[in-house]
Amino acid sequence: MKTYQFLFIAIGSLINVNCSNNSESDITTGSNPDPIPTTITYTNTIQTIITSNCNSCHGTTPTNGASFSLNTYTKVKNAIINEQLIERISKAQGTSGMMPDNGTRLPQATIDKVISWKNDGYKEQ
Ligand code: HEC
């Protein structure tokens, strides 16, 4: 009899553990069933795009003939406003003036992120 009692308790607590695990994940899903896409910000998206594709020339000290730096939020934002940054990255592959200079055109999805960032008002964080 004692063995059966023990088994009941053992199985019972197993089920309990399962239940609480399930309800935990239910709560997580339930509170956010249809996540709103994260807004593109300089910190979460743009900085990495520029670091990976542009800073080899437009770094803290511009090199390879680049005349300006794209190493801060303000500089990238101003280059969109004043230096036609979006027009430069949107040019067709092989067109003169396309950025990255002498490089491979960024994937359209990446270009679109920069355009969204501009349209959303250049959020920093
Ligand atoms: C291999 C070096 C190199 C890379 C990488 C590079 N650039 Fe440039 N960039 C240049 C040079 C050289 C110039 C000046 C010649 C010109 O205007 O085409 C320039 C000019 C520019 C200009 C025009 C500035 C003006 O005064 O009109 C913009 C905007 C620009 N780059 C943005 C970018 C962006 C954004 C990236 C990354 C996606 C990038 N560049 C990557 C070398 C580079």
C-alpha cells in the first residue's frame, strides 16, 4: 500500500510540473500573440549595417578616398539628409557612385531597412 501511495505522489508531482510549465508558456504566448515588428533604430539595426559595409572607408578616420566619417548616429543621419546616402546605396550594381564603392550592392531588404529608418524619423534607440 505504501508503494502505491508513493507512486501517486510521484506521478502527481510530475503532472504538476508539466502543468506549471505549460501554463507558463501559455502566458508568454497569450500576452504577445501577434508581436508588433520591432521599430528599426540606429542602435538595433542601422549601426551594424554601416559598420559592416561602410566603415572600412567611412570610419573614424575616412580612408580609401572617402571624405567623411559615418561612425555616429548624427553623421549617418546627416548623410541621409545632406549627402544622398539612400540614393547612393540604391544605385544599380556597377553604376558609378554606388555605395559601397567598388563593392557589392546591399541586399534590397537591407536598403529597405535604411529607408524605413528614415521614414520613421531616425530613431536612435
Ligand atoms: C571602398 C571604400 C568605400 C566604402 C566601403 C563605402 N564608401 Fe562611400 N564613398 C567612398 C568614396 C571614395 C567616396 C567619394 C567618391 C564618391 O562620391 O563617389 C564615397 C562617397 C560616399 C557618399 C557621397 C558623399 C557626398 O559628399 O556626396 C555617400 C553618401 C557614401 N559614400 C555612403 C556610403 C555608404 C552608406 C556606404 C556603405 C553602404 C559606403 N559609402 C561605403 C568610399 C567608400
